Amino acid sequence: MKRLVLLIALCLCTTTLFAEGRVFCEIVEYPTAGKNIKVKIDFGQKQKLLSSQLLADDNGDTLVFNSQIDALNYMESLGWTFTQVYTKINPNGINCTHWLLYKEVKEGENPYEGLQTKK
């Protein structure tokens, strides 16, 4: 009986060590003056006044993408998976495309690795 209890406890511990979860984010397309786009990202975090959520490179410069698909491919290269897209008209009357993505993460893994916003 003790061995059975020990075996069950060991199985539960092992399952906990490899627990996975799903983290969601939303990217919103913002057209630039040309044909390129910039992307704002939302992880559901509190937004500080005057902070920017535009995706940026390692130098803090805003990333500019050739198209929505270019931005989506960038996110996919970082392990994010597309789930849904919708278009919403903002208060200025401009259509903005919203892409919902998710990432499977293991316990202790940083799902936001490789992503940063403009400072």
C-alpha cells in the first residue's frame, strides 16, 4: 500500500513539473505613411501613461513590417500561434486589424522572451 501511495505521489509531482499553460496576446496593426505597418502588442498588462506598446528591436527602434503577414510570421518565429483576427473601427474612423495569438509555455518559461516594446 505504501508503494502505491508513493507511486501516485511521484506521478503527481512529475505532472506538476511538466505542467503547461497557454498565454495570449493581441497585436494591432497601425499603417505607416507608406505601405508598411507598425504593430502594437497587448499582453493584458497595465498600461503606463505615455508608454508605447509598439514592437521594437534590441536598440529600442520601432519594428516596421512589410505587411500584416510579415508581422504574423515574426510572431510565429518567436513561438506564437495565430488563433483569430478581427477588424475594428477606432474613434478616428480608421479600420484597425486585431490579431489574437497564443503561446504554449512550460512552467518557469518566459513567454515574452524576444519581445520588447518601444521605450
